[in-house]
Amino acid sequence: MHTDRPPNAAPPAAQVGRPRSRQIDAAVLEAALAVLDESGYAGLALEEVARRAGTTKPAIYRRWPSRQHLVLAALALRLDDAQPPDTGCTLCDLNEGLNVFVAAFQRIRPDVLGPLLAECASKPELHKAFMASLFEPPRRAVAQMLAKAVARGDLRDDLDTDLVLDMLGSLVHYRVLFGHAPIGDAEVERAVESLLSGIATDYPALLAHSRQMTGAARAHSVHTQA
Amino acid sequence: MHTDRPPNAAPPAAQVGRPRSRQIDAAVLEAALAVLDESGYAGLALEEVARRAGTTKPAIYRRWPSRQHLVLAALALRLDDAQPPDTGCTLCDLNEGLNVFVAAFQRIRPDVLGPLLAECASKPELHKAFMASLFEPPRRAVAQMLAKAVARGDLRDDLDTDLVLDMLGSLVHYRVLFGHAPIGDAEVERAVESLLSGIATDYPALLAHSRQMTGAARAHSVHTQA
Amino acid sequence: MHTDRPPNAAPPAAQVGRPRSRQIDAAVLEAALAVLDESGYAGLALEEVARRAGTTKPAIYRRWPSRQHLVLAALALRLDDAQPPDTGCTLCDLNEGLNVFVAAFQRIRPDVLGPLLAECASKPELHKAFMASLFEPPRRAVAQMLAKAVARGDLRDDLDTDLVLDMLGSLVHYRVLFGHAPIGDAEVERAVESLLSGIATDYPALLAHSRQMTGAARAHSVHTQA
Amino acid sequence: MHTDRPPNAAPPAAQVGRPRSRQIDAAVLEAALAVLDESGYAGLALEEVARRAGTTKPAIYRRWPSRQHLVLAALALRLDDAQPPDTGCTLCDLNEGLNVFVAAFQRIRPDVLGPLLAECASKPELHKAFMASLFEPPRRAVAQMLAKAVARGDLRDDLDTDLVLDMLGSLVHYRVLFGHAPIGDAEVERAVESLLSGIATDYPALLAHSRQMTGAARAHSVHTQA
DNA sequence: TGCTAAGCGAGACGGTACGTCCCGTCTTAAT
DNA sequence: ATTAAGACGGGACGTACCGTCTCGCTTAGCA
């Protein structure tokens, strides 16, 4: 098994033997970020990272058991914190929070997340680490805002918070990733507005029509399942 | 330059030279799909594809100038058609259409799309091909539905169709990709409902509050820009 | 089977079909010699020959059934004739004849003969062609001289002409090929002198000694077998 | 630069890194000899050698920087030693020594030496290695014999040892290579006899004649240069 | 303070897959 | 009917990089 405890927790036992060089820890992470920025995930050769960090591959493998672990650790340095404001204005906060979200995504090359996630998908431990490092942090702020808005009574209290969070978050992710349409302040505001106010002219009428078409049983289940 | 026209249009010039073996075309695509299914995108070795197809690497490179072209061609075979119904019931059609969307995504290993898109991102020609082969087709059906619903008067006529399409489509993509939450009939229906009916208890009030907070000028611009 | 009748014999039947371009015949041979001189035998790519000759590989294969045939034909152009003089002076003629021999070898890159012969060795037909084109011609002149000298009574009449011819010819070949020692007028003269006059101080004594050592029977057989 | 020191001298510096597997050294050389025997030099595919040796191409390239180096190393295993006797009988020793020479050549496919030498010719380092591995060893024994015979007074003391060595050695090489005439005990003995006793009926007379023909100056130079 | 051994740095290893060159052959259109 | 020409199916090339193994040196903690 691997130790993988570069800058974190307490020693597992009395620390014996030569201690790990912190300089190498940092140099490798920095070099990894540099190579990622230049060559993307697919072009990331650990040999090149080692060369730039002035060290060797085994020193890297001793610290991170796989390329994925290394990249996760390196990228996590870029997504530290960012606490969005809590002004009490639901609309303002949501817009602001989503812009933080957008900024977080744009701090990472778009062609890094895809392959990294793909390679993490098979190993549960890695997938968990991925979610904890790169997925959850920028979502957390928005999630908190939604919760507060519900508590405040600004949003419907039958709200599926996760679903709404995903509808807003996924939009950002989607547009950044595929690049088929812009995503900026204006788009974020429009999306928030659409979702909050609804896009149907007369939703109850649409629902009634739907019930006629599909039969009461199924239409009913939709609303009691939720 | 590369010809890359195995299963499509007419010969561009008078056909000279030995014709390409259609058997190899098919065997390679089939083998590529098999290897993709077994090993994912990162594990797709052209040497292995060639071996399974009973041919050699040069024969593959003659047909598709890069691994990306090959994978695009192979995956496109899996996303042929699928025309969703047009019942006149906006709610039903949207739910049905999004389920087609979900199905399309699930026909492809989730760890294939990410790396493939990443590697296509740098070459405009490839990116265009990616969008045309794998991105647009499943969206098209939903886009048509939205347009019809607007025409029918079921949706607000100031609707940003692309934005709404992305909010629904991205949700599917996001959940399939990250796997942090399920996406099925129930979730689709709930998302459609939320978006159509709105999630705010009193949107006009929220908007008024927001205007107070940020000043009339900016809040105004949000609604005239759209 | 192959036709292989580029610039030689009469048509085998009434000449039907499009006639072969004599220009290509010549251009290919010339290009082949040029490439041979530049790149040696191993570096001779028929594609390059075709390119330089302004034609294509099939046109070459139509004329010569293999690379070996082509090279044989090309090199044969360089070893046409050269008739050495017949002055009646055995010593002079031999020296002169061997110098012709040396010159013949030096008209061809030394790293061509070896591989060519090796590749001809397996096919009897090719080996015969090789011997007839590149081996026999320069030897023939020396062989004739030896025969005349024997007839003239200048050489022992129990002479094994082939053996002597080989002893002189092989020397040239050997030194040119391996390059470990020079081969020019002086060396040729010294070799001829050694062979003609003998290198033993007292050959009969050596022979007598040998007979004592090995027993009469075997020593005898050596001289009656001949 | 390349190390290329599998079965020889001591490590040049403190040995760092994983040591090379001696098993692979041996397996590759053995496989190379087998493939050479079956397919000749031109048919020697390193991929096939690697396959038979149960290893891969990079492992071969790590040991021998080129196909030529590998073949030289492999063939050198076949020409180890062979010390011919020193009986004091010049005739017997020469015959015996030349037979060793013949045997040495016949331990190697005749279509290997030519191409190998050709490909070694351009790189001085390789040519030197070729001469040291495959050319010199079998000659050395004969050279020593000639030197002893001269010392013993059995051969003329104005003898050009190298020339005589080449005249005998080249004969063997020539006949083995071209295969136009046999080379065995009888031929060797006859060649030795011819060279030792001379083939002219009356050499002084021939020399006098030659001097008349070509002028004293040049004829003189031939005999004083020596 | 000196000894001992865990852990480190470094470098080379065995191996997979790459993308390319060139081979010799096949097929079509032109002569 | 046979050429000229282009593309094809394929074998092998030499290389980049992978993840691992082995070494000698460093450095703490124990004696």
C-alpha cells in the first residue's frame, strides 16, 4: 500500500528513517501544474514533471500512488476557498455565487477535468477524492445559498435542493466544457430568472393537459413520488 | 491531407488506385467499439483494435487520421436517429424527449466522452466533428420540442430557447458524467416541472428586493439585455 | 511469371498492347545507379528510384521482377568490356590484367556487392545472373592470359588455372572489400612475383619434411589427386 | 552514447540503477543466431528476435545500439578460439591452419558476412569492431605460422607476410562466398604448394623478358620497393 | 556520540504502444 | 492487351513513456 500523506495528517507511527523533502513535494506540484497548463492532461508525462521539478519519477510515485492522485493534489491547490457573500438578497446571492462557480471552472483547463474524471471513475477511492477536491467545493457555496433562501421562505418549500443546484451548476459546467455557447454574468442571471419565475405561460393548464394525456395514475405518481 | 470518407459521400474524384476494403472499414469500427466498451477511451490501443479487426495500424491510419477521428466515427454508429414523438402535450413531450437524451448518453461509456472531447478541443476541425456527431444529435429533438411549445404558446415568448435547452440537457449530462445523483424518469419530470412552474414563492418580490440592493440601473439592464 | 526483357532479345510473339516506354527503362536504371551510389544497397528504396525516374514502382516491377534483378541490370552497365593487351610478356600482361580487375571492382561501391550477392544466393537463377554479370567478366581477361602463358610454356603445365586465377583475383576482391590493406600496382606486382617465383627458400626440402611427418601415403595422395 | 558491455569487462563506474538481466542478454544472442541461421542477415527482424527471446525491442536496443552491433556480438560467440598446432613442419602447419580458417568461415552463413560488413563499412567504430570480431581472429593463427616459418628460415626472408596471408586467406573467403569452386583440404594443399614452390617454369627468364619490355627503371622499382 | 536501519534520491530496467517507412500487389483509366 | 499510375494491405522500424526495481547515501532514534 501507499502512504500518500504529503502535507496532511499526523505521523502514523513514530517517524523513523529519512524524512521526505518538503521542497520536492512543492516542486513536483508546481511542475505538474505547469505541465498541465502547457500540455493538458493527456500530454502530462511524469518524466517531464520530474525533470522540471529537478527530481525523478520514483520520488513522485512515493508521494502519490498514481498520476491521478498527483493531478488531484495539484489542482486542489487552485480551488482553495472562495466564500461568497450572504446579503439576504436571494437573487443577488445566487448570481454572485454562480459567478464564483464559473470562475472556479475557468481556473482549470477544460481538457483536464474530463480525462481526469474518466480515469478516476473506476477506482472508488479516486472518485471520492475527485468529488471532494474538485466537484464539491465550488458547489458548496451555492448549496448553502439555496438552503438559506429556502429557510428564508424565498423559494418553494417542496424544493429539491440538489436538483436545482445541479440545474444551475451543470449549466456552467456544460457551457464551459463544450464551448458551444457563452456563460457569463448575463447568462447566469437569465438562467436564475428563468428557474425562479418559471418559463411556462400557464403551468397549471399544461399540467392538466398532461394528466388527460397520460392518465391520472401516472401523473399522480409523479407528484407523490417527489 | 486525409480523405476520411469511409461510409459517407460519393468519391471526390475519379476513383484511382486500389479501392479500400469495406470489410476492414467495418471490422475496425466494430473492434474499436468493443475495445472502448472493455477498456474505455484511455485504454484504447490502436494496436489492439488492429489485432481484433484482423488488420494493421497503417490500414487504420489510412482511414482515420487520428485516434479521435476513429472514435468519433465509431461512436456515431451508436447515436443514429431516435425521433421523439410530437403529441401536442408539452409536458409529455419534454419528459419523453429528455428520456431519449438520457438513453443516448447511456449508450456510451461515461469515461469516453470526457477524454475524447478534451483531445478534440484543440483541433477546430475535430471539435466541429465532435459536436456534429455526438453533441448535437440528441439535443436536436429536445430543441425542436421547445420551439414547438413556444409556437404553441405554452412557453413564455421571451424564452431563451438555447438556455433552457442547456439547462435541461446539461442536467442529464452532468449527472451521468459525475454520477453523484441519479437521473431517471422521476428526476427528469421534476426538473421539467421546476423549470416550467418556477421555484420562487414570489418572484416579483425577489426581483424588487434585488433592485433595491443593486440599484435600478443594473437590475434594469438584466431585463433589457435579454 | 515475369517477362524481363527490357533492352535485350527479340519480342517473343507479335507485340500486342501498349508498348513499353524505353525512356522509363533508361531513367530507372540511371536513377537506380544514382541511389546506389548515394545510399548503398541497403538504402536503396525502390520508391525513391521511382520518384527520381519520374515513374512508379509497378513500372519497375514490370521490367525487373525483383530489386536484385534491377540492381544487376544497373551495375552491369558499369562493367562493360575492357580487353587487356596481349603483349606476349607474361609478367607484364598479368600485372596489367590484374589492374583492370582492380579498376572493375572500384567502379562499384564495396558495400553493394556483398548484400546483392547474399540476396542472389538463394535463387539459382539470380546467382547465375550475378556471376555472369558481375563476377565472370573481369576474371575472363585474366583467365585468358593465364591460358596463353601456359600455352606459351611460361607457366608449369600441371597448373591449376582456376586456382591460380582465384588466388590472384581473390586478393583484389579481399582487399577492396575489407579495406585492411591497400591494393594497387605495387601490391599486384608483388603478388604476381611471389606466386610465379615461389616463396619457399627450398621447397623440395619442405616437402620431404612434410612427408616424414604425415606419412608417405597421405603426402602422396596430395600430389596424385591434383 | 551506449554502454554495450554485456559479457565483458568490469563496470565502468559505480553501478547505479537496476542491473541488466543476464538471462535476456543470453536469450537475445541465442535467438539472433537462430534467426540468422534460418533467415540470413536480410531476414533478421529484431521484432522476431525479441519475440523468440521472450523480450521486447527496447531491451535489445538498450544492449546493442544497432542491428549490426547485435549481429557482431552474436557471431563472435561462434568464432571463439581455435589454436592450430605448431609442429615445426611448415607445410603441415599451413595446411592445417588454413583448414581451421575454412572451418571458421563455414560456421557462419555466407550470406551474413557480406551485408553485415557492408553496413559496418560506413561507421568506423563498427568497422573496427567487425574486423576485431570476425576478420582478425581466424587470420591470426595463420599469420603466426607464417612468421614462425620465416623465422625458421623456411620462407624467403624478403617475404611480405601480409600479402601472402591475404593470398591464402582471400582464396578461402572468395570460394566460400561466391561458391564457384570448391575449397577443401585438397584445394588448400594445392594452393600452398603453388605459392611455396612457384608456378613459373623459369621465373628469372620471365623477369628478364619483362625488363626488356617495360624498361629497366620500372622493373627495378618493383623489386627495390618491396 | 556512534550505530543501525528505514527511507530517501536517483538511474536504469522490462515492457506497451506509438506513428512511420517501405514493401510488394491490386485496381482503374489510358493508350 | 498491356501499359502507367495511384492506393492498398501489411511487416517492421526506432522511440517515448510507463510503472518498477535496485542501488548507495542520508538521517533520525537507540545504545
